[in-house]
Amino acid sequence: MTKTVDVNLINGIALAFEGDAVYSMYIRRHLIFQGLTKPNQLHRLATQYVSAKAQAILIQKMLEAQLLTEKEEDIYRRGRNTNSHTKAKNADVVTYRMSTGFEAVMGYLHMTDQIQRLEELIDWCIKTVEEHQK
């Protein structure tokens, strides 16, 4: 696929749009590989990873642990600070903006073909959510 747009010029909402899809796909695949196959069960469990609240908690923990590179932190801030004109269904504005920043990082890594780094962060997210469930 040919890239005609400089990813560094893509706004935070567009990066988050990509990141939402990519992160959700990895989470869904993870759950299915756990042997889960019932749609209601999959949806309920996926929410623990992909909800705005879960993503806001994850990005906060990433920042506290200094897991992100300087560029990734810039992308997070770009996504977080972008005015989206949409409202979250189940989250306050701060949580929603943090989750948008989280998704922007995922989208940026995917769109710049940094798949190993993307998977490293997603694996960290999965482990973090699952440790919290215990």
C-alpha cells in the first residue's frame, strides 16, 4: 500500500481512529486465542481492555512507568489535545481525551509500520489488565 501522506501531519483524531481499530483487533484476537468464543462473553471481556476508562488507566500507567518514547508521548498529547466534536458515551471528557491519546499512539505505531513496538505495548497492556483482574 502506497503512503501519500506524511504520518507526522495526520491529526490526532485520525490517528486515534486507526489506533482504535488496530488495538481492538489485537484484543479480540487475544481473547479468541484464550478459547473464548461466545459473542456476549467476548464483548464483555473486550470492554475491560478497550473502554475509554481502561485505555485512560493504561496510558497513565505507561506514562508513570516512562514506557513511551519522546515521540510517542508527543503523539499521545496530540491525540489527547485534539478537539473531537464527539462525546464519549460512558466516560467524562478527561478520560475520553486520554483514551483518544492512547489510541493515537497505537494508530501512529501501526501507520509507521512499527509493528514490533506496537505489539510490545499491546502485550504490556494485556498483561497489565489481566494482573488487575486477579
